Amino acid sequence: MRIQLEVLGGPLDGHVFQFNKTVQIGREGEVGLGIDRFISRRHARLEPQPHGGVVLEDLNSTNGTFVNEERVHGRVELRNGHVFRVGKTWLEIAW
């Protein structure tokens, strides 16, 4: 399954990432998807699921990971088109 992650707000506004395996989101240049130097080094993880969904996991980040403005504790399954936030960066996921 090919997953697309679009930055809707933040330093890389408008940038689109594509992947098909588990990736970590964090500071620029330090993980799979380096999107912002003001988030934790290892901020969150996106894990495609065999049944077609994607699980978002906060990795004990300092500034938090949010879905629908609620802080994620542990893992949460995302739906196609879901918008979420890591630190101050907004992202939309699609597949």
C-alpha cells in the first residue's frame, strides 16, 4: 500500500512524502521523515497495517502528537484523509 503524507502547515508546507513501510517522523535529517527542527528527534511513527489502515504512534515526544486536537497517548488508527499534528506541523494522510 502506498501512503502519501502532505504537509499542510509548518516549515515544509506543501511538501508531499510517499512511503509504503513504517517510518518515523522527527527532526530534519535525523529520521525517515525529517519535517521540522522544532519537534522531538524521534517524535512519532506511522505504521501501515496489513488490513489497509495506518497506525500513528507518539514516541513520548515533548510537544505531543494530536489527532482531532486530542493528544495521542500510545497508538491510534488513522483513516484515509485524516489530519494530524506533530508539534506545530499539520499533516494529512492518504492512501
